[in-house]
Amino acid sequence: MADLPLPVSWSVDPLAPGFLDDRHAGYAFLRRQHPVFLSEHSVGAGRPTWFLTRYQDVRRVLADNRFLRFPTRPSAPPTAAGDADALRFQGVIDHWLIYLDGSSHMRLRRALQRAFSKIEPTLKEVVDQEVAGALSGLAEGETADLMARYAMIVPARVMCRILGLPRLSLADYFEWNGAFLRALERTNGLTSWQEAGRAVSELEAALSDQGLARLGDESSEFVDCLRSAAELDGSTSAAAVMANIVLLLMAGFETTAFLIGNAVSCLLNHPEEAALVRQTSSCAGPAVEETLRFEPPVQVTYRSLSEAVEIGGVTLPGGAMIGLVIGSANRDESVLPAADRFTPRLQRRSHLAFGVGPHACLGAGLGRLEAATAISRLFAEFPRLRHDGTGRDWRMSLTFRALESLPVVL
Ligand code: HEM
């Protein structure tokens, strides 16, 4: 067995300050020199955190259900003991599909899959309408932040329609989503957990009969189907259904918004590819697919193990956190030639942007549809679309590859 890799300079430690200054250079170094890397920092309650950066290692762990999700879920700070709001949010997270394992995960996933396949035939129309609605707020020649004015709006409106809340204000949606995210960032304290718990109560009120009468036109086919699939299964409680509606509100929103933003940005940086999308709308799909490989919105996901396991010649101890660096795996040159180039025409679909295995993304089809529609319609409607010259603003996040703003001239 190879020696344990020694922690190297802070700048190539994904959890160290400075790594995000050039994450792709950091990934490339780790893939070559330290493919199984022990961070000097921790993402979870002081537990050692290891990062895997090579395609084959990341894929193997994603596909293997011995690697667990539940132990990786964030927990309320110790000061939350007895606090009803903070504990409400913890109760919600504990039911989330993304953090379940084994048979409880399988049962809930089946119920959600049933609900998604029920609404599948209606999605294209909903997405077309919401893209058209968002485009109608933009005018040729104006300078606009495309994240705020377009990329964030399309998936938020689509999720409101799917969840049966078409008249929910986007301000409320963004506020709840922000509250959940702040609590999930492991560095934030009790206040953020209390705010997230209160946001859950507000969402519950919106989804109650009274709220639906105010915010919905008709009941949601998706939520109804999810409720009856859960009842049929018998082991999924009403609380679990509610908790996973909270999850979908988040999972179906920013990831897709980031994908739209990253795709526009990649295309504006590659004018010859943008020209193809402008001329032929069917080129938008391959451009989105290549964005998923090249700048995947979800860069890292975590797993844990109950016992020690060997990966790449290194023994990872039981209880460790394992960071699977999707953003690095997708650029692994030993698997994907010219991995550092944005080339939609190569149609590389073997990327890991939606995960693989038991937890593979349930909204991949919807995310692809939204992004491809949003991109093709945007470039057709605004043929002179360009960066406004002030530069892009990447979010300082290891987990997400996301633009805070994308200033363009339409
Ligand atoms: C388009 C951008 C999206 C990206 C890049 C993305 C990425 C991912 C990834 C990487 C995972 C797997 C995480 C893991 O294995 O640890 C995942 C899971 C999941 N995603 Fe997405 N997602 C996107 C859109 C969506 C949408 C639109 C929805 C719902 C409407 C959604 C719902 C989910 C759910 C429910 C899971 C959990 C599956 C499970 O644990 O069994 N995602 N997503």
C-alpha cells in the first residue's frame, strides 16, 4: 500500500482559503499528485475530510451504496437544544431524500420518481411558458445582470408551478431558499437554523388549504401524486412528504439557475459555439451538456463510511467524510482527452454532473430541458448578446460553481 499522502501546501487544500482563487488548477494538481487527499480542515464536526479528484474514484464511490449519506447531513449547533424553530429544520433535513440510505431511501425515491413521471408530459409547456415570461422582461440593447433578471427567474417560476404555488412571490421564494442555504452552510450558528425553521413554517402555511387557495390556481398534480404514492407505500409520513417539498424547492432552483448562467458564460467566452446556438436551436442541448461537464453547478458531494476502506492505495478510516470532487472528475484528462477545453461538438455525456448510482439526480431531465430552452430562446431573441465588459463574479463556494452576477448587454 502507498504511504498516506502528506498534507501539502494550503493553497491546494480544497477547504483552505485561497483554493477557490483557481479551483481548476488546484484540482489538476490534486489529480496528478494527491488523488486521495486529506484536508487539514473539516466539513463536519471535526471529522477528518478526504477529497477524491480522479474520475474513476469519484464514479466508483457514487455508484456504491456502502458509502453513506445520512452521517454527512448538517446538524443544528449544540445551542439549538430545546429551540423549536431550529429543531423543526433539523427534523426536515433528517427526512431529505439526499441524506437517506438503504431501504428508506429506495422507498421515498420511488414515490418521488412516480410523481416526476406523472408530470413529465406537461413539463415542456410549463418550461416554454416560463422562459417566454422571463424573456418578456428583457429589452434589446439594455445592460442587465442575467443571473438576477433571467437565470434565477426561470427555474424558480417552474418550481412554483410544479409545486402548485403559481402566485407565490419570488421574493418569498428567494428568502426561504436563502434561509435554508445559510443554515446548511456548516459555519453558521443558531440564528440561521431558527430562520430556516421559520421559513419551513411559512412554506407549510403556503401549502396548507388556505395558502393554496391564495397562491395556487388548482392543486398540484405533482404534490397530489407524491402524497398518494407515499400513502400507498405506507411507510412515508406526511412530515416526510412536506420535508421533501422543502428539498425540491431548493434542489430544483439554484442548481438550474447556475447551469443557465454557466452555459451563457461559457458560450460568450466561445463565440464560435455561441454562433452555432444562435443559428440552430438544437445546438443548445449539446452546449448545456458540455457546460455540465466543464463547469458543473454541483462541484462536490459528500459520503461517509462506517468502517475503513481502501481507495487508490490509501486506507480511509471509518467515520471519515469523503468529498467527491465532481468538478475535477469531469476534467480528468486520463478519461476525457482535451478535458480543459469547452467543446460541445464532442458530445461528452459520461460526465458526473448529476451523480450516478443510488442518489443520481431525479431532476436531471427537467434541469436539461429548462437550460436548453432558456439558452436557445435567449440567443435567438438577442443575437447581439455580449458580456458588458465588467467581468463575472463567481460565488466563493467549494460546493457550487455559480455566478453571483452576469452583466451583459442584450
Ligand atoms: C440542472 C442542474 C442540476 C444539477 C447540476 C443537479 C445535481 C445533482 C447531483 C450531483 C445530485 C447527486 C448528489 C449525490 O449523489 O450526492 C443530485 C441529486 C438530486 N437532485 Fe439534482 N441537480 C440539478 C437539478 C435538479 C432539479 C431541477 C431537481 C428537482 C426538480 C433536482 C432534484 C434532485 C434530487 C431530489 C436529488 C436527490 C436524489 C437522491 O438522493 O436519491 N435536481 N442533483
